[in-house]
Amino acid sequence: MRVSPIFLAVSATMGVMCAALVNFKFSLILFFAYLVGIAVWAIKERNINLSHITLAFLFIISSISYTISVSAHLHKSVNYINRYVTLCGTLISASDETSNDCYRYIFRVKSISDRYGTQKANDNILFTTPHKFNCGESLKIKGIIRDLPHQMNESGFNPTTYYRSNNIFTRIYSEDATRTKRIFVFSPLMVSECISERVDKMIYRHYRDDGAAILSAVLTGNKHRFSEEYDDVLVSTGFKKVFHPAYLHIFIITSLIGLFRYVIRRQYRDLSTAVILLIYALIQCSSIGFTRCLVCTAIIIYYRLRYGSSYFPDAISVVIVICALTMPTMLFNTSFIISVLCGLIAWAFIPKLYKKLRFIPKPLRRTVSAMIIFGVFATPVMAYFFSSICIYSFFLPLITAPVILLILLICPVYFIMQELLGTAPIIGAYLNASVKYLYKLPYIISGLPFSSVNIGKASASFMIMSLCAILSIYYADNSRRSHTQIFKTLAAGFFTAIVFSNLMRIGTAEINFVNVGQGDGAVIHTPYKETVIIDAGGSSEFSEYNTGKELFVPYLYAMGINHIEAIVVSHYHKDHAEGVINVMQSIRTDAIFMPPITDADSESMKELAKEIKNTALRNGTKVRYITENTQISFKDGLTLEIYRQPEWIRKYDENNTSLPVMVRYGKFSALFMGDMTGMGESEFVKYADADADVLKVSHHGSRDSTCQEFIDEVSPQISVISCSEDNLYGHPHTETLDRLRNTSVLRTDLMGDIRISARKSGKYKVLN
């Protein structure tokens, strides 16, 4: 009995997911349970179903493949984690500048040496250094091999999954890196990166700043070189997806194939399509997921050309099965997922729309169809990965694709003329106009109403509802009423479930302690969708990495927050307050409550306070200084009690400038103490009703805070400590943890984001 490739793809994917999200033992249990079920069915029916056995074995083989692919047997560098080593190998990627003024590369390791000896290897490692090197150079590197960084936020970027999907399992930072004799390495990625590096050099010879970054994104797929300001506009308007390789280039491929079918004879069309895919695969090797999709699809098209026709979903299914068996971590790669989904959407809807657009000339009809389809039906897919949509994104392909196609066509001619003749007047004018158009367009869109709507990280229910809606449209056009009715019903059912799940939250407030590393940042939601923020992370004295911008704001986007009623700044230390600036720049904020600037504040604190005030005024946010004890009330009964400490306490230590904040919701209460010292805490409990269910521990668990007298007065059931993993300060200190031994201690360095749900009755629970 023939097994559909679609079922094979589903079985292989489930095998990989079970091994990755649970463990291999769980996959093995499911496998044997399924075999027992097959055996019982065979005895009962006196017939063995070979297709079910095939699916079962593909499931377990995929699980085995994933387990082996992440083991130390294939990745020798994993055995050397936390050990000082010497690595010899070759850079197979171009430099990628980090936020710490360092350069990041992919380094192909050929040998690893430590004090016990030397071992041959063939492993990729993430290499960071302050030195600039070129792709293809061979190096000797000395340093300590580390594990990949962990995911900071539940809904944020997961570096472990991302790098593993690109076949990278370890990292190393080294200032001791020297060039050596050339070590031969064969890598399509290195060839592609060398080409991209040369293209970038040509681009930056004639263009600068964001203009060069736009050309680099279109021609090489590198979307990381935009300026900070321009990148913020791209993200907020949803425009950045236009430069995502899996979105941009799959559209371009579709358009080129549509144009070529009227230029190339029928018997050569499949071959030309395969060639186009392979060329793009070479250009886009830096996006491994997208590249594998292209190569596998090209092979399948060639197979169809050689042996007969094939069904496109079957072809995609074969691609998934091949990846699951050869490089299963690829199934977690964003580019791979977007490529597969956008490919299926293009296959399903472009031919249907093509027939309806008869008023458009045939050579352009397929391209216009692709613009419309990718603008409409790919929106849920992109919203899931980017957590926001722009209502104008439906039209983005229509207004950007022709310009991008023009850039792709004229850039080679432009650069050739520049190299040979030193000028390209007419073509140069067209190219300059195109770049300027793409640069100005996001700014124009950002000025329009509803230019950005944060819908949050889409839930499984939302994605299933979207899929059912798309399928109902697909089958409606096929005149299959039964299928249409089924998917319409399912879509309506999931929509109803989403509505009811939101209604069930009425009467419940939620406090989210966001993992911003060595800093503080909390988000409070009320049942009426009001949002209050207490601190928002930032940078530290040892690093310029701004967790407010890089972690806290993306967290707000992922939560679907479009409006903030109030922000409270505890005090003017960067790790608490710097991120507030990024929040106000990104999301509409009504008011900000801050401590007044005093002589106790250092010059850096005064500068930060001034910058926060100026940002607030520029963005229409009201500034309120807390000069006395203040109470703020919200619609559903949530209140904030913000206290002003005595002057002598503030002068004793700048950490005592922190504003204590008591959050009350009916009988539930949570106390936030900023970075208050033990002396400030002792004074606070003398004049305030400090009893609270939840305590946000002061100063990240420092030994100088959270004194015993204070704990006895507050008597919290839960104590939350916000600190980073392996921080330089040793927070939280053992003395503080000992004083909190009678409470339930929750730590962001161990648990990530911490969410607490509370009702007015005083009942609450930790949602992690």
C-alpha cells in the first residue's frame, strides 16, 4: 500500500519534535505503543497494514536522527565546554558586528588541543573576537569553549534553537587569534559568504549608511546592517519582513519563474527552474534553512523532469523528510519554516488568482498574483514570527516588489559599468531613486494611523484558526462544499475558543517579571487590558548591551501591547531605567512617574533622568515627579501606592533614591523595592503598610538589602529575584537567600520570565 509523502512528512516531523521537546525515551515509548496498537489491529483484522508500520519506523528513525545530531559524537567541541583550548580551522562566514563592537564569525574547527592532547574535528563553532578577519582565512584561536546562550525570555529569541538549526552547538570568545597557513575547507557556505563579502565591498564603495544596507539586504540577504533608527522603523511598521530572505527571495523566485515561462520553451522550463533555484541557493547559503529548501526542491524538479510529473505538496513533504533524516535541527529554523509555508501558499493560490487577473498581460500576471498572495495570505505566517502586523503590509509586496526586482536586474549592470567605465549615469540614477524610495517608504508608513499593531506572539489556537480559514477559502474555490463547511466550522470553533479564553481572564490581574538579565523590569496587566510597567531593564557599567531595547521591548511586542497607561521608574540606574526610553519610543505611553532629581543623584543618573524626560516630552508622555506619597488607581480596582523616602535616607546611598511601589488588587498585594538598601527598608516599614504576598527583592538579592527586620514586616509568601546568570556581582548572595528561606524564592536567572496571576479575592498562582 502506497504511503502519501504528506503523512511521511508529518510522521518525521513528530519524531523530531518528540525527541527535541521531551526526550528520546518518550519517542521510544510512543513507538512501541504504536507498534502494539498495530499488532492488536492486525490480529483483529487478520491483515497487516504496512503503511502504518512505515510511518512508525520513520517516526523513530527521525527521533534517532535528532538525538545523534545533537550528541557530542558529531560535535567534538561539546566535549570541551568550559575548558581552555586551542582551535585550528577556517572562517566560513563573513564578519557580523555585534552590539559590543566585536565581530562574530562561523569557524570550521579542524583540530582541538588542550593540555591532554590534540583531537581532529569537523565542527562549526560561533567565534566572537574584537579583531576583523576575512571569510576564508585560516586561524589559530585560544580561549574557553562555552555552551550556547540560553533563551532570555519565554516569547523571545531562542539562540540555542537558532544556532543549532544552523549546525552550531558551541561558542568561543577570543582576543588571542592569529592567522596561520591555509587549511583547506570545502563549504558551500564559505563560497557564498565570500561572494557576498565581495558584493558588499562593491556596494559600500559606492553607497553609505542605510542605502548600502538596503542594497546588501536585497542582494545578499544580510538584514543586520541597518542603523538603529532605521531598524526600529522597519520593525515597528512590519517592513523588515520585506528583507527577510525566506520571504523576499521566494517571492522573487516565483516572479522570475513566471516571467521565464514566456521566454523559455516548454521543454526547458523545468530545467531552467531548477537552475534558478540552485543559483539562489548559492547566493543565499548564509540562510541555511532557505538554502536547503531550494536545493531539495531543485533536485525534486529534476527528478520530475527525468521520470515524470510530481505533486507540489508531495515535493515539499519529501524536502521535510530529507531534512528530518539528514539535519533534523533544520525543522526549527525560521527561514526553513517560512519557506515551506510560503511555498505551499504560492502553490495553492497563485494559479487560482492568475486565472482571475485576465486584464493583466500574461508576462506580468504571475508576478502580480504573487504580490497579492504574499501580501494577504502570508501575513498570519509573518505575524507569528514577528509578533506584529501593519495594516498596510497587505500592500507592501505591491509597492516594494517591482522596485526590488528592478534593483536585482540593474545592479549587476551598474557595478560592471562602474568597474569598467567608472560611471553609470542613467542606470545609476534609476538605482539611486530605487534605494531612496525603499528608504523613505517605511518612514512614510510609520507616519500613517495604525501603522503598527502589536498582536502578540500568536497562540496555537490562532494559527490553527488561520489555517482553517485559508483552507476553507482554498476549497471554496474548488467547489468542495463539504470541505469548505468543515474548515469554516473549525475556524469558527477556534475563534470562539480564543474569545472565551480571554473572557475567562476577566477579574484577574497578571504580574510579569521579565528576564532582563542583571536588571529589573516588570509588566502588570489589568483585566481591562491596561498596562503598567515598573522599570524596563537597560545596560550595565560593564556592558553597552541594552536589555531594555533588545529584550524588554520585544517582550512587550510579543505580548501584543499597543498602549501603556503608566510607567514607574524606581531610580535612575541604567539597569532599571534606560529601557524606559526605548519603551516610550516604541509604544504609546500616557504617563511616566519618576523620582525628582536630587543632589544624591550622580551625574550619570542626572543625565539619564534628563534623557528620559526629553524622550517623554517628544513622544507625548506626561511626566509626573513623585515628591510625596502618591496613589494611582485604575479601572478594575488595581492601585499603585508609590512612596517617597525621607531625604536623609536618600543622601546616605544613591540606591535609596529608589521609590518603593506597592501594587494592590483587592486583597492581593506585591511590593517592589528597586535597589533599596537595608537601612532604607528599615525606615520604610516604620511608616508604610508593608505586608505583601509577593516581594520583588531589592537590589537583585544583594547582601546589603532585604534585611531580616524588613522581611519580618513584609512576610511575603513569594520572593522574586531579578538577576542574570553567572553575573559578576555574585547575586543573589547566600546571606540574602538564607534570610528568605521561609518564602518561595523565584529567580529569573533560573526560571526566565516569572508570571503571577492574581484575583481580587487574594488568591494567586505562579503560571510558569
